[in-house]
Amino acid sequence: VKNVVGREDGGVGLLGQRITVGGWVKTGRSSASVIFVELNDGSGPLNLQVVVDPNLEGASQVTLTGTCIVAEGVLKEPPTEELKVKQKVELHVEKFVHVGLVDSKTYPIAKTRLKLETLREHLHLRPRTNTISALARVRNALAFASHTFFNQHKFLYVHTPIITTSDCEGAGEMFQVTTLLNDAEKAKHETSDSSIVLPVPGESKPAEIAKPRKLIAGIPHKDDGKIDYTADFFARQAFLTVSGQLQVEGYACALGSVYTFGPTFRAENSHTTRHLAEFWMIEPEIAFADIEDDMNCAEDYIKFLCQWLLDHCFDDMEFLAKMYDKGAVERLRMVATTPFVRITYTEAVETLRKVKKKKFEKKVEWGIDLASEHERYLTEEIYKKPVIVYNYPKDIKAFYMRLNDDGKTVAAMDVLVPKVGELVGGSQREERLEVLVQRLKEMNLPQEPYEWYLDLRRYGTVKHAGFGLGFERMILFATGIENIRDVIPYPRYPGRADF
Ligand code: 4AD
Ligand code: MG
């Protein structure tokens, strides 16, 4: 379809040609003499109008929304000038090569304009809709733009692990990774007393000498009531990563400018429109860089993404703007060209404390973690553009952030944007071994699991900085979609990991 109506000339150059197209029916209308079908194949927001003679074999079945057809035919001009305004060509079908029927009585998304909330019940079918397919293309464009930006700036893409023993943010919001015991292990467990120790996989030493593999829990199986036992697989407790930062720092401190881009996981019990349990993050890390370089990089990157959507995804952006947020395209233009505001945390707090018009749910005082209501007020009401807040109180930020000379704040920065609030969190990293060790102590974190990370300071330490951009939040910001659950194909949040 894209190669026909998606062409610059709307397909006029192909008039008279015999072509084959495949797609899914958006809508169909039939009369005694003719059947019209709007066909979309997901390549873009535009449909191809398909004209079918009702007497053609299989014709009666193709009007139902969701039907898949592959049709052979000739491209012709629409019969009237009025119709030509909408569509420059239409396909006159001569033969159906394939028809994938739908049962319209049970097809859950047969109706047009279902609420996004309703579509969330049908995650596997919702990409058939205009909105979710547009969002999938925007998401793809932003991923490609991210790789393009960082590669243009000679950043190296590093794959960091999903399974890790390190809690990067030190917040304890991690999903533990365990295995189900196999039948033999289970039998052994069920016949012995509960103090069984299983060998670590791959260790040939007897269990008493090898590090014990700890039994975690027995959970009743949902069908037959049998017990499934889970156990540690690794020699120590392992988790899904909350951020690739710590590991990517190792590569920055050897290769200079690097980034990682992958799924990250947070077991925070947040039921908001801005939080997911599984989300994607782009995390650049730059050696020889300080907090200001970090802010510059984040600002350039966000601007690049906005401009990229205007240049490469304009039709989808226009469609989404029309449907969900009239100002979305204008906002992209503004962000791509306007310098971001930069204020310290202390200035942000002072500014918010002067606000008389609005009463915040959470009182603004120096030392608080800014809430979404504060972040959005700064960007939507006061500055009306992205705001970078830097130098946060050390007590509300992670252990790895560089302590400022005042002893009270750290060289952290958050990029706040309208509609979303926090889009980016980053910092200059603490490169001084003694200070970092002290910070771990202050935050009651054990030093032993972070020894490898401290090595980066023991051996050839260097000033460095980086940030993480929440990929789904970027899509929310760009498109104006309200709920983060609609901008990732298969959202995971408290209570839901279906499909
Ligand atoms: O501010 P955060 O927690 O920072 C880090 O994880 C750092 N280690 C990043 C770094 O410096 N390399 O998370 C970064 C961004 C946030 O600004 C937000 O956009 C997004 O990740 N984010 C979430 N997005 C969706 N759902 C959640 N639960 C999120 N938590 C954070
Ligand atoms: Mg943050």
C-alpha cells in the first residue's frame, strides 16, 4: 500500500498498472453493483481504496473489518473529481489470491474508534488499529533515530546484561530471577526434610563445598495443586536489571563514549500513567565529561529525536496530533529549536514556593523529591518548555552521583518536559574512590556487591557522566498519548503480564 498511495504522487505514476496488494480491511461498503474496501497493510496511515465487482468469486466476504486479503488488479483513476481529492488511484480487483476471513460476531475490535483502554484487553490484535500502528511506527522511528544520533557522535553501542546481581539505583525495586526445580530435584526435595541444599548448576563439587543453591519458595501449581519449587540458579541472588548504567560505565571507562539501549525492570508498585514494570531505556555514558556535557548531550539528543519525527514520521504525527493532542506537532517544532531552561534544584524549589495560584498536594520544601505535579507545573505553567533541573540534594539521589563541593548536593540532572514530567535522569558519576565508599556507607548499602564497580575508581579512574532516557516517556511526550501502557506493545504493570 505504501508503494502505491504512499508515493509522493499518490500513485498517479502507476495508473494502468497491474499490481498485487495485501492488507487488512479497515472498512467495507457494498451495494448491488459495487463493493468498496479500504485496505491498510500497516506500512503507513494511508489506506488504498479497493473496488470489487460483487459477482467476483469470494467478493461477498471481503467487506468485514479485519479480513485479510491479497488481491490482484489494475490501478485506475477514481470516476469523479470529488473522489480524486481523497484518493488519486483505486485498485480494481480482478482476482483474490488469498482471503483470511474474520468472524465479525466475535472479532473483538470490529468497531471503529474503540477506547484505548478497551484495546488494552486485546494487545495482540490492537496493532490493527490506526492509533496503535501509528505508535508502533513512531516507536520504531525513535529507536532508529537514537542509534543514528549516537552513532553520528561516535558513541559505541554496548549490550549490557538483563540478569544481574547489582541494584543500580539502590532502591530495592528488583524482580528476582529464580528457576523452577526439575522433576528429579523436586522429588529429592519432597522426600527429604526441608533443609535440602542443591548444587549450583555447573559445579561438580559436592553441595556442602559448593556455594549452596538456596531454595526460595514452594508455590502451589494452579491446575493440579502440585507444588512448584523455585531456587536460585546463580551462586548469589540475581535480579532483572533496573538500569544498564553500572555495567556501561565499565565500557565508558575504556572506550570513551558508549550507550546501552534495552529493557529495564522496576518492581515499583506504581499504578500511574507514567510507570511500567518493564520499560526501555537509552543510557549514554561519556568519559572525560562533566554534568554540563551531560546536559548538553541530553538536550541535543532530545532535539534530534523531535526533529527526526518531523522529518521522517510526519503523517503519523499529524494523525496522532489530530486524534489525541492538537499541539503535538507544534510542540515538536518548539522543542527542536528552543533552548531548554536550566535551573538548579534550589532555584526550582524557590520558584515553586512562590507559586500562589496553585496548591500542590505535596508541600514544596528544600529536600523533597519533586513530584510529578511540581515537574509538570514548572514545564507547563512557568516555563512552557523543557526544563533541566540540576544539583539535587544528595539524600534523595543514588549513591553513584558525584558529591558537589557544598557537601549537600550531587551533580545530578533531570530533564523535565511538558505532559510527562521527568523524561531523563542523569548525573556526573563519583569518580573518587573514598567519596564513593563513604556514600555507600551513608546510604546503608553493602560494599561487597559493588566491589567490581569500585575497581573502576581503583584503576585509572576518570571524570565521567551519563543519563537514562525513558523510551516510552519520550513517545508520550512526542505524541501526547496519555497512558504509557499504550506506547509499548505488550505493557507490564502491577497485576498484568499477560500475552
Ligand atoms: O531516573 P532513573 O531511575 O535513572 C536511572 O536509572 C539511571 N541509572 C540512568 C543513567 O544515568 N544511566 O531512570 C531514567 C529514566 C527516567 O527519567 C524515566 O524517564 C524512565 O527512566 N523511567 C521509567 N519509565 C517508565 N516506567 C518506569 N517505572 C520508569 N522509571 C524510570
Ligand atoms: Mg529519576
